[in-house]
Amino acid sequence: MATIQWRPEINALTVPQSYWIRFMPRNTAGRKDIAADIARTHPNFNEADILTTFPANLHRNCPNYQEP
């Protein structure tokens, strides 16, 4: 079972001082890894097609996405 990695950070908005938990990713997947996973799940699409439309899908699903 994987454990969750985290660290406490100061919450600057509170008086008296308090802390909040920042979760830290251990392993992250790149664009090609994500495209391969999607292609395995949805065999109608190949990895190249998914990589072509990947930025458009991220813009729609994640408002904080920034171009690499």
C-alpha cells in the first residue's frame, strides 16, 4: 500500500498562527504515459491521436493548465 507524502505549511491568513497540509506527489505521469493509459482504456483511439488533442482536453478539464 502506498503512503501519502505530505508536509505542514504555515497558513498566513490566520492569527494565531496555524498550519495546513500540503500533499506532495511521489510519482507523476508525463503526457506520453497518460496518453498510453487512455489508449489502453479506449482502444478506438491511438496514442498519437490522443497526444494531438491532449492540450485541448486539458484546457477543457483543468482551468489552471499552462502550456508546456
